[in-house]
Amino acid sequence: MNKARHNYEYDVDTDSQTAPANVIRMVGHQKRVLEIGCGPGSITKLLLQQGECRVVGLELDPDAIKLVEPYCDTVLQADLNSKDWPGLLSGMAKFDVVVAADVLEHLYDPWVTLKRMVPLLESEGYLVISLPHVGHAAISACLVNGDFEYRDWGLLDRTHIRFFGLKNMEDLFSQAGLKIVEARYVIKPPENTEFAPTWSRLPTNVKSALCSSPHAHVYQVVIKAVPQSRPGEAVRLVPPALKNRILPSGSSVKARVATRLSPQTKLWICRVFRLFRINL
């Protein structure tokens, strides 16, 4: 009988456009890496084997620590919700890259946690962070259907306690004294996500309206960031779909969605969103 995989153990096609593949490419080769929330080592293994990186891991789950140990110089058990976790790295050399792949959304205070990562970088170091995008059309479909179902993985992983739109991601990095210098978007149509059944129950006109947002298909964002004191301009998190779209004067996503819906459908959507204290 095959041994059950750890919940966060997965294969990574490094030629793909998935978030883990983008994280690995963004880290680069032969780097000294701190991987925060390394889990069972799905990314760690490839940083070592393909990237020839040396990795120090931080992880809370003891089962995951046993799995990731072969791929790390050191693995330390750390609770990222504790203010004391940076002290575990006291006396260690600073890092070329600090990685937190789909980690911050699991934390009570991701703003403080991200800020605490910055002093761990060496002078030319950078952070590579991936975050799920709550503005995906499939999440809007869950709200419209009144079926906000948490799962064991994905955008509504049951251990997610913080949610970020693109502007919220920009603010997260800015308040930590960081600027975004590179971003990669993981694009998934709603019918190709874990919410495909929920999406299929929507009327065609509602699907069309929800997908009219320029960032409706952005599933995750992978971000490279450096301290704001470094030279160069920050990159704005504008999704690729918006770059080739010229909006009419005074136009907005909200206005364009509204033109596609009947008054009854607009009222229905507004009522559902208000249940979640979201004002349209």
C-alpha cells in the first residue's frame, strides 16, 4: 500500500507557469536561501537539486520537517505567529533569498511577519513571495452562489485566515519597507479551478459579468521584492489583461459589470455580497 502524501506535498513541473515553478525560477541558482514555511519540501527539493541552492528551512509541522530535512542544511521548527521566530536564526549568515511560498495567508499578522523577513537579507538579497488572489472570478462565484466552501488546498484552503487582492498585496509590501521589482501571474479560468462545479451553476450572463474584471483569472501572484532604498522603480501589480485594454473615460470594472446584468440579477448579487460585508 502506498503511503499517503503530506497535504502540501506535490510535484512541480519547472517548465510550467505554476506558482511553485515561478518561485524556483525567480530564486535563481547557487543561492543561499531561507525558505519560510517550507512544508514537506516540494519546492525545497528542486532548489537543491536543480538550482544548486543551499537551503535553511523554517517549518512548524513535525511531519513535514522529517520529509524536508534531506534537502536542507538545517531545518528549524518555528511558529511564524510567534514574535520570537527570527531569534532562531541568530548567529547565522544572512541570506541571498528569503522565500515564503503561499505562507503569509495562513498567518494572523502577515504584515509584521513580512517586515521581520527584511533584516534577514544580505546587502543584495531579495524576497520571493507567492500569494493566492482572492479577486479571482471563482471566488466571486462562490459568494454569488452562497457556497463559500473551505477545502484542504487551493484558494479557500481551510487554514487561510488572510485574503489579498492586488492592491492589498502592494500595500503589504509597501508597509514592510519593500518594493516589488518583478511579478508573475498564474492565470486560470474558473472552469479550470477547484471551483468548476460552483462556476458551472451560474447563469451565462453572470459568468460574463464576473469575468469582465481585468484580473478575474489571476489565481496567484509570485512577487520578487527588495528594500525600498534600492535603486529603481517599483512594479505595480497590474494584470497582463489590463495592459492592452483602454477603458472609456469614467469607466470602471463595476460599471462595465453592471451593463451586462438585469436589474434583478444586480440586486441578487448585491444582497449576496452584503452577507459577507462586501460593498459593491
